[in-house]
Amino acid sequence: MKLQFVSACSIMLVISLAFGACRQESKLAGNLKFDNITLEESQHLFADESKPHAEVKVDFSYVKESTDEKMKDSINHMLQALVLGEKFSTQTPPEAVRAFTDNYFAIYRHDLEPMYREEMASSHEEPSEVWYSYERETETKVEYYDKHLLTYRFYMEEFTGGAHPVYFTYFQNIDLRTLKQIELNDLLVGEYDEELTEMIIAQLMEDTGAETMDELEEMGYGTTADIIPTENFKLTPGGISFLYNIYEIAPYVLGPVEVDLSFEKLDPILNTEYMIVKELKGR
């Protein structure tokens, strides 16, 4: 009887552990495992080290493993299209990074070598290096992954000669049930544009301490373009964070502008029946 009791306990323990593992796996659709491809290379014009050069830095996060191969491939295609470009979206991640880098250098040489020759011929001296030195840096990161939501961050900085580089950050929120990018129309209901615009402006005024719209504009916000809702956002357990890159609603000197709206504030226009919203709110 004692042996039977121990065996029964052992069986119950195995069942309990297996059930716990299943519950844990169910929280992560596809049980995705991520890896990074890093690359740093440079090439000189005319393959001459005395001449200006272009430099490429890539840190690309991708799905290395998944219990669902179709999900893995679909996500990687989406991420590669976002970060590297549509023409590199169907290759394997290592092949795509390699092809993107080679293509960047090929365009650099094709476009700048004739210009360099022409300027040198007309001025009879070496052109200024600053106008022919290019840099492209790409950084990516998995911002959030839980249940059926994957939020991915893509940062790009590029210098193509001149006063200063340009830089941008883009987010991609993927619904792992449909394997499609989540849009505002999925998250919000009704004719929400006007109300959402008011919410964003009100939050921006609160963040900056502006008391009127005129005061906000005097600070520089809304001077390069109207402040309207953007599809460049990231989903968090607390709400939606809208990101406006340089020049989109403010001059370069103010940098990117991030406006966070909580689900509580968004409640009047929030699609509470959308599964991703339910999961984020813990329902």
C-alpha cells in the first residue's frame, strides 16, 4: 500500500508539472525564441583606403525557433521587410542581412564614385571627405512578447554627408493569431480620429507644461505638421505609446516626441472586445 501511495504521488507530480508547462507555453503563442545577427563593415570608394568610405552596422533580432514554423517564417518576413526592405523579406535572416549590406555598398559606390571623379576633375583637388562619407546603423529589439502580442522596435540612423545624421524609430505590433500588423482600427472603435487627436494634444500639453495650444506651438510642437494620430505606436500592458519621429510634428532640435495614453484614458474609444486589448488589460 505504501508503494502504491508513492507511485500515485509521483504520477500526480508529473501531471502537475506537465500541466504547469502547458499553462506557461500557452502564455507565449508560438513559444518564440529570438536571436541576433550583428554585422559591422566598411568599404572605401574605388577600394582605396585613402578615399572616403561607407560604414554599415546591423543588429537584427529575428525568430530563431518556434513551435510553429509558419509563424516563424511569417514574422521574420515581416521584420525583414520593416528593417531591411521588402526586396530582402523572403530570404533567410542571415542571407537577408548579407544581401542588404552588399546592396548598400553597391549603391554607395555606383552613386558617389562618378560624383567624386567629376568634382575632382573640376576642382583639381581631393573633394571634402565629409560629403562622401556615409553611415547606416540599424538596431532592433523585441520590446514585448506575451500571449498573442509581439511588439518590435526598429531604430535606424543614417548619415549621407552634411550637417548631421537623421534617425528614426518605428514599431511593429504583431497579432500572433492572424500574423498581421496591428493597426489603430483594430484597437479603437467608432469615428475616433477627432477624439484621439484631442487626447494626444492634451497629453502632450500635460507633458510639456503648456497651458494653451498657442503655447505648445511656441515651444515648436505642431510647427512642422499638424499633430494627428500616428500608426507608429507600441502597445504596452498600460496603454498605447505614440511616437513621432524628428520633423514629423516638431523641428529636429526637439528630437522624437513620445505621447503615452493609458487604457483608462482611451476607454471611451477602446475596442475592449479585441483579444489583444483583453490580454493586455489582464481580462
